Amino acid sequence: MPVRTALWKVGTNPEQLVESNLATEQLLENMIVASPKLLSEEWMLIGRQEDTGYGGRIDLLAIAPDGSLVLIELKRDRTPRDVVAQSLDYAVWVEKLKPEDLASIYRRFKKSDANLAIDFQNRFGIPLDEETLNQSHQIIIVASSLDASSERIVSYLNERDIAINVLCFQVFSLGSEQIISRSWLLDPVQTQSHASMAAKTDREPWNGEFYCSYGDSVARSWQDAVEFGFICGGGGAWYSKTLQLLSSGDRVWVKVPGRGFVGVGVVTGSCQPASTFTVNTPDGEKPIMQVVRRADYHAENINDPETCEYFVPVRWLDTVPLERAVQEIGLFGNQNTVCKPTTDKWRSTVERLKLKFPKYDPI
């Protein structure tokens, strides 16, 4: 059913807030530009009202930490079905954007000589790799309501691995002020996963092997992961939610960005936050945050479900220390914490890794 929400003012006699409207839909776009967290804390806005050459302008363009693009279309005065069709048309334009095009778009957006690569590194703490830039994209439709027909269309496209989602905003009156709420039609991790699968390379059926990007840094330690049997991600929903793709029995190949592939293991449980995840030690079962000493695992955010670290238990089949990481030309790479690649490059990467990690077979 169409996405709707309701709000109440807390009190002895709860008072339901009256739904209202923004003065103009342009105000919503201005609010998003002023505070992009209204959409997501994991995206960086890089463009606004760009001419597609197809008789229209995209409302907003953003970039994710893996270099994928996010096309954002506001419903405005179009019907929901029309905006879905228009967004798909604009996606054809987005898919063809080259690094130099994106650099120009960003300069126009910032109205200066801003450098996309520098600002990307400052925003996400990782370099912008031209090889992975715009290898995939997702479509986000922003609307105040969604009819059942449009919901069926978006769901249909997602079932066929098209990365499209709807973010519904509602406005409520609270005295002389207005407050705004948001809700996703689909779990954003599903859309993120579909985007990571749709790279601009030859696609083929997924080979059943999961990829993990494990960022060894002050936030997490590969040595800890091997010792206590886990993979993890955190610091924001974009980094942690894809861990939910994993289930017991899944095989996952782990790469440390900038170093190479370091291990392969079998998942033995579900994703859990740092506050509840435990591991076996010589002294019995212990909370993970009591035993890890080599990194901080976003300990300061342990009570924040959005930014805390999340863990998945893994039984390691074969691992190597960082100094022996497997790094070869042509091996697959991606900044998503977990993904299900559907490219020939991933298939060939797994076949090459099986030679480097001969104990890969759990049987």
C-alpha cells in the first residue's frame, strides 16, 4: 500500500498532528540542498538542475562513497507515474556521464573552481577512483505521496535489479511551525545492492560468491577479524546495512582497500550491532567491545543504530596477514562493505583467488 505515516504530540492525551503542505515544492529542493541529510547522510550532492539534452533537467545529482551516482527527482506537479518514466529517461543521460562531465557539473553546482576529487576525499576519507566513478547509479524519486500503481511499477523494477526507490516526505503542522518526516518505500540497502550489481561492465548471472570491502584502519582491524571471527562495517548506514545481505552458509571473499584480498570465510550468523555482538574467547563468551584492542570500532557511537559498528560472524577458511594481501592487476574492487557482483570480472577474480586461497572449500 502507498507509504504514509502519522505523528502525535507526546502528552497525557496524545494529540495527532495535522498534515499540511509546504508553501512550494521548490522549498523542499532548497531544504535538501541546504541540508542533504534530509535525503541521506551517506551521499554528497554534486549537481542541481542540469540540462540532460533530452528536453528536461534533473533536479539533483549526488555521489555515493563507491563512486556510484544518485539521480534524485522531485515529483513537483507531475503524476507519480510520469515522474517514474521521466526518471528512467534521465537515467540514460546519467549513465553516459564521464569523469570530466561530472567535474564540470560539480563546478557549476558549487559556482566555483571546486575540485570534485579533493572534496570527495574530504567528505568520505577515500580517494575518488576514476575507474569506478559512475560505474553504476540509482534513481531516487522524492514525493509527498505515492499511488498504488506507481508503487507496483517501482517494486517491479526492483525485482528485476533496477536500482530505484521512493522517498516519501510528509509535512505536519505543530502550532505555528511545520515539521517534516520521511519514509522509504523499499529498504535502501536493497537499492544500494542493486546499484552495486549493475556496473557498466558485461553482466552475467551472479556466481553465488559475496564480496566484502573491509577497511583496516583506526576504526577496525583485520587482525582482530581473523582472531575473533567476524567482518564488520559502520560509521553510517551506507557502510553497515549491506552486511544484512549475508546469511549463514554464505561464502565471502574479503578485500582490504589499498592492500588486496586477505581471506575467505563462511558466514555463521546474522548481522548484529556492536552492543549485542559476542565472540568466543579462552575465558568464555564475551561482548566484542570488551575484547578488541587494536581499533575503536566506532565505540563512541555504540548506542546509535545509524552510526554504530555492525558485525557478522565468520568461520575463516583461509586468510593471510595484510603484508601478504593478494593484489593483482584486474582483480575486482568495490567500496560497498558487502555486494553481490554480477560481472565477468568478479567471476574471473574468484577463480584467481581460489588459487591463492586453496582452503576456500568449506567441505
